Amino acid sequence: MISAPSHSRTTVNPLLEAIEEGDHQRIEQLLTAGADPNDPISESTAHGADTPFLRSLAAGAEDAALILLRYGASITTRNGAGQHPLLLAATHGLTRVVTHLLRLGVRAH
């Protein structure tokens, strides 16, 4: 059985690890077990903080990003540099994510 990730900053984040490895089955298992797609994985700045969803976009991991969206990833959270999901998805050529975000009503601002 896969458990949800620990929130300790000294341990590896299993959800982030699965995203980086492209292990879509494990991403789904972790999210089903209660992993939070909106849990900050970096220190917050005045602009925001990275989340698994934002990190998947920055890594160009389109399938992982779509899975995270299905499990409630925030479409309004900005990363530490102040970049919003639509910008990150467009910058990295994630056309399916861009289309999905636009259908959800996200607008560039």
C-alpha cells in the first residue's frame, strides 16, 4: 500500500518524486491515498510557492499535470516567481493543459 507523502522538509516528497519519474500510476495512487496536489513544496515568497502541480508544469510533465488537475490542483496558485499555471503550461508547450485551463475559465492576466 502506498501512503501519502510526509510533510517533513527533511524527507523526499513521494508525489514530487513520482512526477519527476513520470510514474503516472504512482501519482494516482498517492493522490488516492490522500496526497495533496496543493501542498507547498518550496518556501513561500511574496508571489507564492511551488506545488506539485506547478512543478509538473515547469517540468513539462503534461500527463502528470492533467492527473493533478483531476485531483483538485489549484488553477490560481502562483509559483515563487509569481508565474500562474496558464503561463507555465503555455511556456512549456503543454497544449492539453492550456486547453483544459481555458475551459475551466482561467485567463491570462
